[in-house]
Amino acid sequence: MLGGLTTFMTMAYVIVVNPQILAQAGMPPEGVLFATCISSAAATLVMGLYANYPIALAPGMSLNAYFTYSVCLGMHIPWQTALGVVFFSGVLFVLLTVSRVREQIVNGIPDSLKHSTAAGIGMFIAFVGLKNAKLVVANPATLVSIGSFSDREVQAACFGLVLMLVLIVRKIKGAILLGIVGTTLLGILRGMSHWPTALVSIPHPSLTFLKFDLRGALHLGLFEIMFIFLFVDLLDNVGTLVAVCEQAGFVKDGKIPRVGRALLADAVGTVFGSMTGTSTVTSYIESAAGVAAGARTGLSNVLVAALFLAAVFFAPVATAIPGFATAPALILVGALMMQSVARVNWNDFSDAFPAFVTVLATPLTFSIATGLSLGVISYTVVKIAAGRFREISVLLWILTALFILRYIYLAVA
């Protein structure tokens, strides 16, 4: 129970941050909050009761950013259609998990691209956080520059960033959530935001429930988006499972017992999330905090799920939290995701350059899909130049051809 409470405290910020991110895509924040809590509870219960692992799930912070900024805002795709794409990616994930094809897909992607994709997404999320905090602003001469510290929102965001940093390095449970609350209170005291109109309210599931556009999602041009959702979810989920299971001592002979069941929880959560109205659901690395507090079975997930269900009724509190209070959380989540870049083999230039391209292109093009596609293309080109054809899997040959055709098509269009 203590492990479950610890896990919930460390990841509860998603209840606030996810609706705010998806609201920028035009989605009703109250409906997204309901979808966030209900899909997190459902997926976490499946993981706990079916796979018996103390690993909680919720909408992924990288995938909600891709959903909003790359798909809806960047490609001008309606959020209803984007939800349909998420639904089909979840169904495909279920089929790949049941048929055990998932392992072949993961194994077909080189480690350098796996690690650099996670790091690139971290840079992307941090950049979004800096933009939302107004610490980075547009500049016609230099494209971007630092914001003005005379802006009270910038000051509040800096306060929140420092507060969260202090709490994190002091290993305070729920550091990010406490930092969001503290920054919100500062905003209220300075007249920059207001107290919530109520503490509790009746949920509003109808705002986003079954609002996905399945027919629109079947458009040929959206298959790349579906692949990105699937691919990033695969990498994120596998990385989280390995990290948490290694910490808890679950790994046996280099393998994770019941890994198929654990992956199914992720897939079911994504399908359920798209139906209720949120982006892809995935395992959360914050579950490691619960394991450190003593969680060893899926029983801890029952408490996490119960707390998510209770949070459904606190929509007024969550929606009253301003953007400058959640921006520092995005910056710090991005920093935490950068840890994976250390696992890239920087001594081998044929591995290092594609990783560099992926990490650099993702935030600069403001697109996870572009960063990943350029990384795949550069990996294949560099390996061909080095004469190391055997290191290029069949999957990479196919992806490289598809991505090149994509850029040719865009150039012609």
C-alpha cells in the first residue's frame, strides 16, 4: 500500500499536465481529465491483476506532446481523427503482442536509435516546457531567444523550476506534483491565477467519450503517424519494464517473466484511452519509486487505480492550474528522459551520427516523427558507407525506403 501511494504521488502530475497539453489541440480539458484518470486506472488494474507487476500506467508524456504539437497543430489534423489513429495503433499493438511479433520489431531497431529517440523526445518535451514558460520566445533575427524576466509568468515558472529541482534532489516523494501546487499558489497570491470555483464536480465523460473519427483515421497519409505512436510506445514501454523489473529483481536469466501480459496491459490501456479521449497510454518509470518503497506485487496497482478513480471528481482543481505552473514539470521530465543518451556508443561514428541527428532534429523540427525518420535514414546511409550491411535489419531497409518516399512525396507536393 505504501508502494502504491508512493507511485501515485510521483506520477499524479499527469492528471494536471495531460489535459493542459491536449487542450492545446482543441480538446475539452474536463473530458481529457476524465479520460486520463479512467484509462490510467483501467490499464493499471490490468497490469496489477493480470500481469501481477507493480508498474502503473497513464498517458505518456512524450506521446501526448506528439499528439498535440506534431499531429494536431503541426499537421492540422483534427483531434477526433488523431484519437482514431491512436485507437488503431492500440489495436495493432494488441495484435503484435498476442502474436509475439513485438519482439522482432524491437530487436530490428538498433540500440543507438532506441536510446537517441528517447533522448530526442526528452529534448522536445523540454523545449515545449521552455516555450510554455516563456523562457524561450520567437526572435525574427535568431529564430529563438531568451524571454523577458520582467514577465511575472516567467518569474513564476523559474520559481517552480527551482522548487521542483530542490524537491527532486532532496528525494521528496511527489516532487513534481508539489512543485506544481507551490507554483500555482504563488500565482494565486500574485493575482496571476485564481482559486478553483469548486473542489469537486461531476465528471464529464461525454465531452470526449467515443469522439474518435475511425473513418478519417484510415486515410493512407496517417499510417506514418500510427507507426510513430506504435514505435515510441513500444520503446517507452519496454524500457520502463526492463528498468523497473531489474530494480525489483524480477528479471530471470535476462528475461522478464509474463512480459506478454505486461505488454497487453499497455495495449489495452491505449485502446481504452482512445475511446475515452486521451493519447497513448504507457508504463510509467515513476513506478520505480513505488518499488523502492516496497511494492513487489500487483496489489500496489489496485491502490494506484483507486486513487486515479478518485481524482476523476477533482476536475475543477486540475483545470484551475495555470500553464506556467506545469511548464517546469515538462522541462524536468525532459531532463529525466535524457539519461538514455549516455547508452549510445559515441565511440562508433556510424552509431553516433544517426543518434546525433535524431536528438538534434526532434526538437529543432518540432516533430518526433521527423527526428525518428531522419535518424533511420542516416543510420542506413552511414552503415552502407561503412560497408556494414549486416547491421541493417530488414525492418530498417523497409522503413528507410518508406521515409525517403515520404520526403520525395512532400517535396513534390
